[in-house]
Amino acid sequence: PFGLLSELRQQTPVRYDSVRNCWDVFSYGEVQRILKDPKTFSSVRGAAGGQNLLFIDPPKHKQLRDLVNKAFTPKAIQGLVPRIEEISADLLDGVDGVDMNLVSDFATPLPVIVIAELLGTPAEDRAHFKHWSDILVESAEDESAEAYEAIMRKRMEAMQELAQYFGQLIKVRSRIPKDDLISALLAAKIDGVQLTEHEVISFCVLLLAAGNETTTNLIANGMRVLCEQPELQDELNRSPELIPGFIEETLRYYPPIIAIGRTATMDVELGSQRFKTGDQIIAWVGAANRDESVFAAPDRFDPRRMPNPHMSFGFGIHFCLGAPLARLEGKIALQMLTNRFDQFQLPDGNDLVPIRSSFVFGVKEYPISFV
Ligand code: HEM
């Protein structure tokens, strides 16, 4: 979709989409202006969005965010390195036979297991998590409305089961706390008031929903770059220190989330267009990331690009809480996979099954064979 997004950005940096009944914003400067002004461009959704970090505005947002930030600082996350390496190695060792599906055998379970452990779920429950994460990434069998509804129903059920599961775990941890994120959330106070059980559950579900599919797609998209530009494989093999830059550039070039939604809270002018209070706005990060006024040769994939101010983790107060974790998981995954590279046969681009969505960019199936 990136060619089309660039065309749109060049022709109409800000435009009204009468089919979807919302504004599209494509240029870097305007996307950034939206994301850094939560007063004018609110994240609050209707009742369906629920009350979690993503869908609240200041001041409540800051209180909740400060509370969970500690668990996600780069320093706190660094402590997870040995465990993430171990999980990655186990997943690769567990591949049966010569064929693997990068997405379902590796890139999906890795972030699910990591976040489940971080929250403090017992190891023996891991199989449930695999089951739920499989459902959450499953896609409709065909394009019919029935198939779509069936899959949405299954997803809703899985989310409800997850919420129930956390509800029970929270009861256990309230009685006997452990050194884990759930116990920390239960003990924390905002203005002297503890979070309700409901708020803790909703945060756990948010972490799973916001962190899993995105990280899966980061890993799959990075591998996709390597299969489209095989010369980069040799380069990474020769210079593994390029991997963090490679991950950053994958985020810019193939962002797992292409677009971020906001609502105007007042009448405002942007890019010579007038938005009215209540207007829906889509900030196209996938277009901003290739804006030639910010990125030289934007359609070139360059693991040495420096600086690389992509907005794939958002910008401003809602900047992705899980960014340090996602970067680390991406780095370890690519290290592990490229280490075993000469034994891999990457698919040609036609074998990749892309996810069909205008907001998510990723790969549904990614077959690899050992040679
Ligand atoms: C927020 C992307 C991984 C948790 C965001 C936002 C983006 C994003 C674009 C901002 C949304 C907005 O402004 O409305 C990504 C990408 C990821 C990733 C591309 C992987 C490559 C993770 C992980 C976690 C996580 C691993 C948790 C473990 C969150 C949370 C928020 C958030 C809690 C809300 C923060 C807030 O509203 O203050 N993410 N994310 N994300 N992300 Fe991520």
C-alpha cells in the first residue's frame, strides 16, 4: 500500500474521505501535529473502546501511564534478555521436520509467552495463551460476511475468556502477591486510590492486544525485507551489529500499524483544511514514514539510516509503552533467525500471505524450509 500512500501524500496531504466519512492525513508534519496535541485531537472512543490507556486523555492518562512505565523502561526490559533468548531458541528447536511457518511457529508465540511471563501467569497456563493467541491472529476462511462475523465472534469469546482468566489470577495475587506485574498493578495507587480489579484486567488485556500481533508482524516484516532483498542477509551475517538499525528501518519501511485514529475536540485548521468538532481523523503513519521532506530516498531500505524519526510507535503522550520490549524481541528474533540462516530457504515473495487490512501491515503465513 506504500506506493499508493505516497501518491496520496503528494497529491492531497490532508483530504476528506467521503466514503469512510473521515479525514485522512498523510504528511509527516501534519501527522505529528495531530499526535502531539491530545487536547485538540482526542483518543477517547465510544463505549466500545473501553477505559484503557490507549483510549483516555490527560490527566487520567498520565496517572495510569506513570504507574506502568516503570515495568517497561529499557533497563527493566534489559533484564529479560536471557529469558527471551531461551524462549526463542526453544521455539526454533521445537520445529518439527524441515518446514516451519515463521508466523505461527515462532513470531506469534514469542511475544505471547514473553508478555504472559512478565504479567506473572504460571508456566503451566502457557498452552491456554497459545490457544488464545492463535484465535486472535486467525483470519476469516473466505471473504463472506458470515465468515467475518464468525471470526469476530471467536475473537470476542477469546477476549472474554482472557479477561476471566485474569480475573481469577488477580484474586489469587491479591491474597498472596508475587514479584510480577499483576501484583505490582494491584498494589499501586493513584491519588491514594487503588486500581479496581476491572482496571487491572483491562490493562492486562490491553497489553496482550496491543503488544502481540504488532510484535509478530515486526518480526515477520523484518524477515520479509530479507527475502525481498537477499543481499541484506549477507550484510547482517557479516555485521550483526546492524540488527538494531535493521529493526528500526523495518519499523519505518513496513510499520506493523499503518494508521492511528483520533477525534477533533474543536474546530481546527490543518493543512489548509477545516476540521469540525467531532470529526474523525486517520493519521497515516505509513505515509508519514516515507515523507521525502524528512527521509532522504524514503523508498530505499537502509539499515544505517540515522536519524530515523519514524512514527511507527506513535508520538507524544501515547507513544508505545511496549517499544523497548518490541525492539528487544525484534532484535533477538532476528539474531536467532539469521544465526541459523544458511540452513534456511526463504520463500519467494509470492508465497507470503499478507494480512488483509488497511491498518495493519503484516504477513499471515510465512513458510520457511531448512535446507
Ligand atoms: C501504544 C505500536 C508493541 C503496548 C502504541 C501506539 C502505537 C503502537 C502506534 C500509539 C497508538 C496511539 O497513539 O493511539 C506498536 C508497535 C509494536 C508495539 C508497532 C511492535 C512492533 C507493543 C508491546 C506492548 C505495547 C510489545 C506491550 C507489551 C502498548 C500500549 C500502548 C501502545 C500499552 C498505549 C500507550 C498509551 O496510550 O499511553 N503502540 N506497539 N505495544 N502500545 Fe504498542
